[in-house]
Amino acid sequence: MARKTPDAPLPLALILTSAAAFLCKLSLAFFTIGTNDIHTWETFHVRYETAGVETLYRDGVHVPGPTPHWQPMNHPPFAITLLRIWGTSESITGLPLRFWLRATAALADLACIVVLRRLFPHRRYLPALVAFSVAPGVIFISGYHGNTDTMMIAAVLSAVYFATIGAPGKAGFAFALATCIKILPVFLLPAFLLFFPDWRKRVRFLAVCTVAVFALSMPYFWEAPVTIVKALISYRSVVGVWGLSRLLGGGYSAYGLPILCIGVGVITWRCHRAKAPLAVTCGAVLAMFLALAPGFGVQYLAWLCPWVIALRTAPAIAFYAVTGAFLFAIYTDTAAALPWYFSDFILRPSMTKRTATLAMLSWISVLLVMMLYFTGRWRVAQSSLDHTESAT
């Protein structure tokens, strides 16, 4: 059901921690290169400017640098709009595209904090919100890594907020924006449709979402629709480095996607039957996704960071600590030294024993978060989600 959200001004503590983390991310963006993903985005931009949409999606790019490699263009067409914005910003300011990409991610994190405060306005969520604002993993991924994951999550959070207050049209547009940044949100679509109480709102959500997806994808999708669709559906993440695909090897990778889809369906339906808030359902789905995913990129951990706030302080801080330690270790290993400057995942793809242990602990933390969602741990603070007590 739609509900009103009370005015939830940002407390001073949250403003200060968010500002400090934002400056930290900007410093990382200014003084470092980041990871191989940065070189990939820069090469995407050059390839588009010199060869156009069709060639970019058909042939991918040969990424130069210390470890040259081939990379497919696996992002929706709206990514080209972002690339052009970042490229124009580079031309105007002289600051490189890699800075503007990560500055955008840092701004997206600020948007997440504003929306999270509205979704979880009660004072008992404030410690978890503060923890999220300075979560090491979020700082590393947004400020250093160099990809669009946190931007996508900010758009999904906005869609959840608009759906929660009974604005299916605005929710549809925000969901479309998220899907145009990365296609992951399609796994959340059933949760949104089940959340709306009637077909009128569902149709409105879907109609606005469909129109917005096509609008945000233009004019690039019009130039090469078949090539773009093939590129998007054929992409696979790195396998064998995370969770079940690391434990079970290639056998799981072959069957991981249908298992993942079944798991997502089960937890979506369970949350619906439990009348969970949409923010809880989205967190549960993304936890299930990360728990069962056959492929993995370290930046995927940003997907779950905002949603664990629904579980309140202790689980949130534990998750941030474990995943932050893993990310610190793997970025240090791939950078080969401190302070970080460039983390080369191509040159140094193998995890050290320490990092592999932290990766396994991070996966276990995802499993525990998923189980907390599945068993209804979020109900401990259900009264505050329904605003039966006054917000701070």
C-alpha cells in the first residue's frame, strides 16, 4: 500500500559523515586511475567517437594500457549518453573522464543517503545510515573502482521510494533509468509489480517504464537495435571467483542462471506473502542474487549495501566491515602496493590466500543477510517502517 513518508531532515551527524566520505571519494577519483574498468570506459568513449554505435557493440574494444585486452560493450545504450557527458566535462574542465565517472558515482551515493533517510526515517535506523555513509566498500567502489553500479542502485532506491508513496509513474521512470544504466533491475521487476495493489498502477508503472527505456536509449538503440540486444544478452561476468562457482567450479556455472532465477522467484514471493516493504523485498532479492550468482565482479557488493539498513545497526555494520576488508585486500593485491594508484585485475587475477579467505567470508555475510531477510529479521523494526512512532 502507498504510505506517506514524514519529513525526515538529515541529522548533523549524517551530514558530516556523508560530506567526509564524499570528499574522500573525490580525492580517490582525482589522485588515482582506479581499476581496469576505468581504461575500459575511456576506450568505450574513444571507440564510440571514432567508429560509432554499431561497431562499438558489434566488435567491443581492445583496451590499451599495461595489460591490453579485449572487452565487449556490455552496457545499455544510455551509457553512451553518460560517456558523452563525462567527455564534455573533460573537455571543459581538463579533468579526465575517469574523474567525472567516479564523481558521478559519489553524487549518486549522496542521493542514496537522502532517499534512504526518507525510506527509513525512524531514529533507530540512524546508526545504520551513518554506517552506510562511511562504509569502506562504498567509498572504495564509488571513489576508486570506476563503474556505474552505485548510480544504478541510486535509481532503484528512487523507484522504491516513489512506489512506496504511491507514485507509479515516477517509480516507472526511475526504474527505467536504473535499467538503462545496468540491466540488473529486471530481476526486481516482479517485486515492483507485486507491490502495487491494483492493475491500474501496475499498468501505469509499466507504461512509463517502457516509454522511458526507449526514450533514454535513443538515438543509439535506433542505430543498431539487433546488435545492441545481442551484446547485452550475451555478456557473462567472471566465473569461478565467488561463492558457489568458486566452491563447485564449472559445473555450477553451467546451471547457475536457472538456479538463480528460481531463488529470486522464491524470495520475491515469500516477501510478498509476508507483506514486506518494497525496500525489504529489493534487499532480499539482491542478497539472493549475490548468494547464487555464477558470475561476479567485486563492485557488485555495492548492490546490497543500502538495503541492509532494513536489518538495523549490527547486521549492517558487520556486513560493511567484512566486505570492506575484502575490497581493501583485493584492491591492495591488484595494485601491488599502498597507496593505491592502479589496480590491475588482468595482470594479477589470482587472489592471495588472505584475500580468498576474505572473499569467502564476504559471501558468507551475504548468505547471512539473505537468511535474515528470509526469516523476517526486518520485522524487528516493522513499527518504524510503518511510522507508528515519530521520526527524528
